[in-house]
Amino acid sequence: MAGVVLFTLYLYTLTQYALAAETNCSRIFHSAVISNGKLYIDGGEMHTRWPNETITTKPIDDLETIDLTKSWVNSDTDLYTYIPKPLANNTAIYLDEGAAWSDGDNLFFYGGYVSGVNGPSVSPLGTWKYNIASNEWTHSGFSGAALVRLCQGGAVQSSSKAYYLGGSLNP
């Protein structure tokens, strides 16, 4: 089930990329995961098309949530809750086309590439963990064999394990 949801979100992201230049405002390249009745959306870029036909792009640097247990429509002004990322020495970076998964208590973010639009410098490869209850971000590296930061791959979770397949080194 989780794999189907993630695959659907991935296809939605690709569709948004194709429509970005044709619509007023589109979010593309983000990762998303559902945990405890909430949709969490991380990273990506916002493309806005202005009346003079120019398009501006801005990386999105917070974690956004939508409560799926409540009834809502797109025009609701309180639809999204914004969770800021820490701005201290261990800034939780915002990446395009990374992967996200959850164990029910925490959200985990892996991979992706830095936005070409004023994105932050890339920290060492690792995972970011967001503890939902305590509202805290932590960063963990990997031990063992050296890994590379992949993007545009497929991520699923099953039996409390996350799997990341495929991907590329550069978009």
C-alpha cells in the first residue's frame, strides 16, 4: 500500500514538472510521506508564472503538512501547517527529488540534489530525521561502505524498513 502511495506521489511530481511552465504556481521535485493521518511534503521548488509571462523559481525550505483526517478544499487558508527547519550549524537542507519515509514516530529524508535556485551547500551524505512528537531535527551519517547521494530513484517502506532503488547521481 505504501509503495502504491509513494509511486502515485512520484507520478504526480513528474506531472507537475511537465505543467510547471503552463500554470500559475506549481510545486515540483518535492518528496512526500503520509504518517499518522498527515501528509508531509518536503523540499522541492515553487515555480510561479507571472502575467508578463516570466517564470520565477524558489526552493522551498520548510516542511509542510496537511491533516488528511479533516475535510478540506484547496482554497482553505489554513490547509497547510508549516514546520520550519533549524537554522543553526546543522541546518536541515532542502533537496529536490529525495526520498521520504516514516516509522510512525519519525520522518526520514534521504538523497536528492541541491536546488539549482539558490539552494544551500550539500552537507555530507546521510539521513535527516524529524521527530514528530518533539518537533526536533537530527542528522545521521552512514557507517560501513561509502555511499553516494542519489536522486530520482524510487523509495518504498515495508515492515519498518525503507528501500531505495535506482536513481541517478545528477538530475
